[in-house]
Amino acid sequence: MTDGRDTLRAWLALLNVSNTIKKSVDAQLRAQFGISISRFDVMSALQRCYPEGLRAGELSRQLMVTEGNTTQVTAPLMRDGYVERRVSPKDARGVIFSLTPEGLSLFNDMAAEHKGWIRQAFAKLNTNDLTILRAMLDQLEPDINTKRKSE
């Protein structure tokens, strides 16, 4: 058991690397495509269920944001013709977001570049390093509230 300093140092290192990669990818998406990483994330979620789309609540859950945040991020995508919003045929109170064909095409272009940027960010790690890193991250307990309640 550590005194906590090693844990905090590891947390700060993980956070620093994650934020640095995220900022770099965001800057590259903005420069090359005029799309923020938040909008890319929305389009990614919608691409996975293309062409059916996702209910607003499900999209928010997948992105781990509020429905208000989802609306705020999707509005410019709708304005630009990349995402459409329609009433659910199963429940008139429900809203479904989906990519337009133009949005799908743009996303596919962005995803190809994104894959290269992520590959570059992890270039110093070999396949074995990546396997170990993923296994280590899988061991972390992301919901600290659950852990604390049981102690």
C-alpha cells in the first residue's frame, strides 16, 4: 500500500497525457475540418448507429453529458447540414438525431485522420506495451463513490 503520493502522481500523469492528446486532436480537427472534438464525438456516436440515429437521451448517455449539452453541440452540426433531428416514429415526444449523408462523408474523412493522429500519439509504444497499458487501465475502479460506500 502506498501513502497516496504515488497514486496522485500516476493520476496527474494520466490526466496530463490524456488532456495533451485531446487538445492536440481537437486543434487538428479544428484546423483541418473546422469541427471541435466535442462535435466529432457526437458524429462518432451517430456513425455507429447510422442511418437509424439515436434518441437524444441515449446520445447524451453515450457522451456522458446532459441533454442540454447535447443540444448545444448538435445545433451547429444541424445548421451545417451534418446532423438531422426528427421526431421518433415510436414516440412523438422523443427526438432522434442522425447523421446526414454529408455528415457521414465528413465523419469518415475525419475518422481516417483521427486514427492517424492517435496512432502517432502512441507511436513510442509497441503492441505489448499497448496490451499492458489497456490491462492496467481496465484494473482501475472508475466509480470511486461505489468503492467508498463499501469500505
